[in-house]
Amino acid sequence: MLKQRIITALILAPLVIAGIFFLPFPAFIVALAAITMVGFWEWTQFINGSARVQIVSLFTLIFGASLVVMPTDVAALSAVADSHRAMLAVGGIWWLVASTLAITYPSSAKLWSSSALLKGIFGVLTLLPFFWGILLLRAVNYAESPYHGSQLVMLVCFIVWAADTGAYFTGKRFGKHKMAPSVSPNKTIEGLLGGALLAMFIAWSGASLMNIPFSSVGSLLAIAMITVVISVLGDLVESMFKRVAGIKDSGTILPGHGGILDRIDSLTAALPVFALFYLW
């Protein structure tokens, strides 16, 4: 299993980075849309029975409608239209709600666990703002510097990866107080704090090295802190849905890693929330 994980990571990481930096913008939209659709198909594993097909059809309709209604050309994305801001706001509100559901699990599960439609809507609220959040970050200052937005997307990835790494080692050494034991017994408040400290340092270092402007150092650290907390809760939210569905992984598309959702669960929360605060 470990060998599979390492091989998959060694192949996947360069492909992802190359896609973020070097794909032409229209091709980047197509690739990201494909990842989003695969992620939603995996999400429907949380839904029992034949409702999966209907829910996927509903998501495809909503996703397609958003692509028609909201501007997708790079100039409009770079300007950030009101519809884009509304999408990011919806994402931010959803993650507040989802985090509450995860923290109050299992009592919160009574509200949604038996409803295929609600679980489908939760998937829409998770993956649609994720898609638009990445696009909006990728388009920042595109005309002046095509790679600036790519650096922004990578900065968010670095923040999330640093938070995961810091939380793992800090939690292993100092962890005592469980965050949400009914969802993920290994996550601790001490781990969250350790991950947040490392992530804020990485955010400051990365922004400095890549010349990513923030209004102030305080703003940078505050956005990084919020992003870390939301990314950890995003991981908890997917764990909650998997626990209710009785599955370990969201899919098998990535050998040794599970599904697409298993790899992007933290990013589905972190990217739209980061974009919300950075671009609003």
C-alpha cells in the first residue's frame, strides 16, 4: 500500500503542478470541470440506491447552468463579477454550516442522513464553489502575469499541506483534546494549533518568495489561519459523510490514495474560502 501511495504521488504531483501552471486557460477549465464531475460522482457514493443517477443529473444541470450564466472568459474572471462573489459567498456560508454539522455529529445526522436530495445538495455546495474558487484565483492578474494566479492556487495548496503536516506531528506529540471524536478520533485541537502555526509561516514565506501581494502581514496571517481551520473542517465533513455511508474511501481511481475526493477534501473547503477573503 505504501509503495502504491508513493508511486501515485510521484506521478500525480508533477501532473497537477504542470496543469496549474502550464495548461492554457480554456484547457484548464476543461480539466478542472472533469475533476469536479468525477468528484461529484464519487460524492454520490454517500447516497444509497438508484438516486445516484438522478442526483448526478441534477448536479450536471446546475453545473452547466453556472457555466452558462456566469462569465468564464479570463478577463471577466480576473475582474470578479457580482455572480462570482455570490458563488464564493455561498461557499463560505456552506462551510460554516457543514462545519457545524461535523462538530455536532452524530446528533446532526438525524437532519440529513436519510435524505438523498439533501446529500446531493451538500455535494453541489461543496464542489461548485470549489470549481469557481480555483478559476477565480487562477485568473488573478492574468493579463499582466499569466503565472500569478497559478502561484496563488499553489500557495493555498502549500497552506493546506503544511497544516496537515504540522497537525500530524504536533497531534502525535502533544494531542490530548479531540476535535470531533465521533467523526475522526485522531484529530486534536493541539494538532490544529500546530498545523496552523506551520501553515501561517509557510503562507508568509510563500507569499514573500512568490511576490503575492496582501494588504498587510496581518491580513495574510488572518486569511491563512481561517483557511487552515476551514480545511481541517473540510476533511472532517467528508469523513462524516463516509462514516454515515459506511465506506472507507470515496473511490479507487488513485491507487493507494482512494478517490479524487479523498485527495481534495481539504482543498474543497480551503480554496473557495481563501478566494472569498482574498478577492472580495
